[in-house]
Amino acid sequence: MATNIVIADDHPLMLRGLSDFLTSKGFNIVGIAEDGNTAYHLIIKLKPNIAILDIRMPYKTGLEIAEDCKKNNVKTKIILITFDKEEELYQKAKEFNVYGYILKEFAIEEIEICIENVLKGKPYFSEDLKDFLETNHPSDDTIQSLTKTERKVLSLIAENKTSQEIAKELSVAVKTIHKHRSHIIAKLNLENKPSSLSVWANLNRELL
């Protein structure tokens, strides 16, 4: 029996590409929409097995549709596609019983395996997204591996202070701060580029 799917995205090219791809794989596309209200009405009317929704759409976001479906006990399983990597959206998706959460840049590559998992009742969340969140929200062990001085350096980086300013505040040579930065980058497994520490420190300010 074919799987009935509703797709909604406010980008016509994405909508058509996904629809054509899934049709070629034998899925039954019963409705398409370019805004959230239309998508929600299609879900209520057609009761598809799965709804693949863009998170950001006019009138109603994919998350708002998922929330309404949960409130109204709609059986359609929701898959969200997005460019967003914010942890808050990811957590809300879980809270609203979203079954799939995949990044747009990998949508065509991942959508089929995502649907297969969802049809078996198994949630599927994009590996790249999980990797990103884990890298930017490290474990306690990672934090514990930093010395007291390294944490202090990171907290000053989070205040957007330069290496020169940090060296002055800690009464050490600038070269010493550069060494600390290198050690921290290695311990946190970050990309070795100037912005890495600043981005990490700002994202994890509450841990320092």
C-alpha cells in the first residue's frame, strides 16, 4: 500500500524537487502547499501518513503545525526540513512529537531513509544536526579537561577580549595566551581558525 504524503514549502523549486523525487520512489503525494495554513488544512482533510514541512513558512510554521497536530491528536507523522541548527527549535520539535528533522542541504539524500524510519515508528534526526549540537554543547568530560586558566581565557574570549587584553589581565605574555588558545582548540576538537573559540565561548558562556 502506497504511503500518502503532504509536502509544504514556500520555495517552489524545493517543493517541486522533493515532490518529483518522492513520486519517482513510489510514494503517493496527495497534496502540496506553499504556506502553513494550507498545509495544516490539507493534513486535517486528507489524513496522510506523513507530512513533510518546511519549518519557516508564511501564516503557520512547520513547528506550529506540529504543535496543533499534537494538541488535536492528529495521527499524521511530521517530518521537518530546515536550514536552522538552533537547539531551541530541535528541542521543540522533539516536544511536539516530530518524527523527522532533517537539514535542507541534505533533504534529497536523507528523506527516503527518514521516511522508512518514520513509517516504522522510529524518529529520525539528521546526523549532521546532532553532530553540530554535540560539538557546540559539549559533555561535562570535555569541560573538565580544561584547566582553570584555560577556562578563564575562554570566559574572557566570551567577553570579546583580544589576546593582548587577556594577556594584560592575566599578567602573562601574549605568546602564552596563544598557546592556551591552541590547547583549548585541540581539547574541544574545534576547527583551527580565529573565529572558532569566540563562537564556542559565546555559545557555552554558562558553562565557563
